Amino acid sequence: MAGAIGPDGIERSVQKEHRINEAFFQTFRGEAAKLSLDYLQSITLKMVNGPDATDSALRHREGMRDLMRIINKRIQLGEEQIRQTKKES
């Protein structure tokens, strides 16, 4: 099986990766999706812990940030794949 390693670090078939990426792109389109993504980014990527944050709080925040980065990357890849498919048609 020819595989591809996705933004989450897990190897899947190229076809499965493409389907997942395109699903993320389709899911996070439109005004409601933009509002949702903006909210998620505000509580993950844009949130800063203070100096009194515990180790577990920092790890939790970093996990949330990592998940948001995966979502953003899959949306980007899905958009690129769909554009490439249209270009080839």
C-alpha cells in the first residue's frame, strides 16, 4: 500500500488522505464555518497562558493548538486538491 503521512503524523492511503482533506475543506466553508474557525482559533492559537500556568495546563493548551493546526492544514490541503482536480479537468 502506497501511503501518505498526514498532518496528524498518521500514515494512510493517499486516497484516504485526499478524502479526509477534501471533507475538511467542504465542512469549513461558508460564514458559519468561518465564525466557528475564528472562535476555535481564539481559544487555541491566540490564547496565552500566564506565568502561573501549571505544566498540565500548558500541555493541554498545546494539544488544543496542535489540533487547530491540523484542522487548518487539512482545510488548506483540501482546497489545493480540489483546485488541482478542477485544473486537470
